[in-house]
Amino acid sequence: MNKNPNWDISHNNQLYWIEGWGDKYFSISNDGDIIVKPSSESSQINLYDLTKALVEKKIEPPILFRFDGIIKDRVERLNQAFEKAIQENNYQNYYQLAYPIKVNQQKKVVDSIRKAGKKYKIGLEVGSKPELLAVLSLKDYHEDSLLLCNGYKDIEYIELAILARKIGKRPIIIIEQFYELDLVLDIAEKLKIEPEIGIRIKPFSKGSGRWSDSSGEFAKFGLEIQEVTRIVNELKRKKKDHLIKLLHFHIGSQLTSILPFKKVLREASRVYVELAKICPSICFFDIGGGLAVDYNGSQTSSDCSMNYSLEDYAHDVVDTIGNTCNEEDIAHPVIISESGRAIIAHSSVLITEVIDVSTKYKQASDLEPPPSDNKTLNDLFQTFQNTTHKNCLGALHTASHLKEVMLELFLQGEISLQEREYGERVFSHLLDKIHRESKKLNYIPEEIEKLKERLIDLYFCNFSVFQSLPDFWAIEQLFPIMPIHRLNTQPTRKAIIVDLSCDSDGKVHQFVQQKKPANYLPLHELNSSPYFIGIFLVGAYQEALGGLHNLFGDTNVIHIDVEANGSWKINSQINGDTVKEVLGYFQYPSNDLTKSLNTIVEKSLKNGRLTREESDKLKKRFKDALGSYTYLVV
């Protein structure tokens, strides 16, 4: 990238589009560092200073920061949006948030969400037996906070869910498959406990975005209308229809457009009204998840964005349900949403350190002559010397041909390794020169335009894509990524970031920019100081989905509270996995490893392959490494 003498912070605001995706939680300070402000009323802290302070405390990157103040703000903003919509639409009931713990099951996260939503009587949603067990053990569960039980269910699951009523919880068992009804009724009769039941429907209409197939007639979960009718008739036959308390549907995660959602919501609202006519006990309407996060700040219906606001969403939900009920003179239900992604994504930031750079093409104003009189090398050298903006396209064609000739000469043994190295170096400098000279043209030919894809550095970073950004690896979900300091200066390198794994997929090569995703990230040249990069909005799903590829484990996690005076404190510190812990997951007990190594060392000592000093050093290093972080300690 060409140096701009007038470059300042405003340029970097536009370059990384932090004003679009930061949602006022993240911004750039006058000193060029990232600032975190958990709410409009809170103080702000310097993320770079925070990172440096933790490194001084021997807490090494990668570090996952969780800002509990952002969680609190997201919970409050969502509840306030619904409260406002309820008042404006004269809606005759209330809104209740239920956090689906699959979005991030970490206990510290769940505790933070419950604390933030205590005054709103926030509920929890579980989708499996292990998740149910995790929630059953939580203390201080408000009796009006719902426990929504989704997912496939066996006898053990259902029994535990029903018994939860006896320990102060309010479980609603949501029937998603027809067979579950008989199981619930049979177990409830044996336990002599009356359950509360919900029904999950499968709307015909579909949502929008990457996960639109989660809804519609071919959705994985939910009951078709004929199955809903059978369940109601069966419960009426057994005089148990009063057990039906809730109707539920789910349109899919990351709902990018509001219009398809309104159509599905209207369909589901009509189902609710018809059910309420024949089952007056029903009183909850669970609209599921789907409330999106604007990862790229574009405010569009692209897969990583959303074309509506929290306020738009709340208004359309309340307005649609209220009007549909009013048409049939049906009492307004309690509105429930399972908006997990929207309340947790912004709260987490992963900090990684750049540990090396591979710069494939460097600028060179002059080059030494070839090391021999080989004609191909001399032609390549002359092409470099003579290239201008007027002949740069022809120079590209000539250079590409000469590189192929050079390779063939090397294969035939006609040039040496030293000569080949010189030729490849000239070729790389020539591509850079062609790219720079072409900027003087009124029109840049397509072949030269494509050179940008080859003039990109590799910035090696201390983290694992598979562990910390599984959604990028699996579905190329965009996350905002940018340096957390030096933002008062111009970044002059174009780069992709690559991780520590021995896997070609261990890289990030799509980045958020203002108009459309870019295939490079603008970064600064390294200097003698550590260079830190932040990966933002990673609070939803990434930790639960992360894998142990190459045995890189969980990162260090720090929960940060921002004080009123602008200082910060560590609310909770969770150390990242050690090598010993990760190896244990794969049936390599550390004691067995140590004993086995000691046996090998003793044998090598007897054979004279090791000295006693080398033996002691090896055993000590092995022991220390077992207890160390799985990532590099730079």
C-alpha cells in the first residue's frame, strides 16, 4: 500500500469499518489504540494497555477477553426494545428472554447472563440432557424464570425435567417429535407430577440467511400441523389439554432480513390463535432465536449482517402477535425469544500476537546484475530494469514466460540453485514493480489487477483457527479483525493471517471492509515491539464448536469488569489448557508418558547415547512442557 502523508485515525476507522460493526462498544482512541466501552453510561478502557498488563503478569496470548458489562448492556437493550414496543402497541402482556445455552455453555458466561437478566426474570433453554444437567445444578433460580426443554429426549431426560419442578424450577417440556408425548405423560403419571408442555411447530414459510433451512417444511425439528392436531386431540381425549402452555417455532440462526421473518411470524401467530381457541391454558409464545448480529457492519441482508435493528425486531414481533390476537379476540401471550447470539457475540474478543511474517514480494528500486551470463536470467533482469507503466502488461507476459523457462533449465541441470534463487527474487520484485507502475494507468488490465492476490503477506499468529474460529473454517463466517494498536499510523502491508496448525485451512483470508469483504487485511510492518491483533464478536458458538486440531487447546480466558473511574479488574481468570490436559483427552496420561520417557532415557544412558547432564535436561524440559500452555510462549 502506498504511503499517505495525511493518514490519520479517521482513515483507519474507515479502513477497518469499526464504526459499522463496533456498535459503540469498540472505537479507536486518539493514541491509536482500541477502546472498549461496555455501555453508553460506562467508562472505557484501552484494550492494548490491558493486553500489555496481562502479558507482564505472565498471562500469554492468545487471550480471550470477555466483557461482562457488554453482556449486561445487550440484555438490557433487548429488554428495553421490547418494553418500548409493548407500550407503543398497547400490548397486554410482557416479554421474557430465555438464553439458549448452546450458544456458549461456559458456566462463567451463563452466570454473567443470569446476573444481567435477574431483574427481567431471564430463563434458560436447553437442547440436550447434558445441558439440562448443567442448568439443574444452578442456584438461585427465580421461580418465574422458565426452563425450556428442547431437543431429542429419552426417559432419563424427561424424568429429570419433570422432577425439576420439585427444586424450584419451572420446566416446560417442548414436544418436537410426536413420540415424546406418550413418554412425557407416562413418566408424569409415575412421578405423580403434572408437567407443563410446549409444542414446537414447523412453519411452512422459511427465513433468510445461511441457516434458512432450519425452518420450512423440511426443517429438522418441529411438528407438522396434522401432528399438532393429533397431539391436541390426544390430550383432550385424556383430559390433559390444560397441560399445553406454550407454542414454539424457530426460524434459524442469524436472520439477515426482517421481511421473511414477519411472514413466518404471521403464520405462527395464526397457529397460536387457533390453538388458544381450543386450549385456553396456552399462554406463552416462544418465537425462538434468529435475532442477528451485524458482523460486517453493512446493515444489509448479506449472510454476515442484518437489515434491521433491535427496535425494528421487537416492534414487528409485538405488532404482529398483538394484531393477530386482536383479530380473534384472543388474550395476548407472554412473548419469549431465545436470542442467544445477539446478547453474547459482542462480549468476547480474542487477542493474538503476530510471531512471524512471510513477505513474498518486496519493493526493490535496484537489483544487482545476474550471478552468471545465463541469457534467461539476463533477460529477466533487463525486463525489471525497463518496466514502466507504459509497458507493464507486456512485462508481465515476458516475466511469466521467462520464469517457466528458468524452471525448465533448472530441471535440466543447466542453472544452479543460486541462479534459480536470483531469478525468483527478480521475478518477485518485478511483480511488485508492475503492480506499482500500473497505478499510473487510467485503466488497469484485468491480468495486472489480479496481481493483488499474489502480493499478499502471510502474518503468522499465535492461535488456532480450528479452536478459536471454527465458524470461519467451516462456513467462512466473517469476523471483524484488526490490530489493537498503532492505529494512528497507516498500515502499509496487505496480509492474510495464518495460525499455528499444520493445516492449509488454518488461515483467515476474508476480512470485513466497508463495502464488501476483502481478501486481505491491512497491517503494519513489524518493529521491535510485539504486534497484537484483535478478533472481535467471537462470543457466540466459537468456544463450544472449537476443536483440538494439532492438540491446540482452550485459550486463556479473562473476564474483565470496567470500573466507574476507568480502571479495570479481573473478575475471573480461566487458564488455558496445558499440554498435559490436552494429551489426557486423547488417552495419553501424563504419568504414563513420564514413566515411558524415563525408561527410554535410561536405556539411552546405558547405550552411551546420552550423557547424565543431557538426560537430566531432557527429563526436566519434558516435565515443564507437560505443564505449559499448548500455544507458543513468545
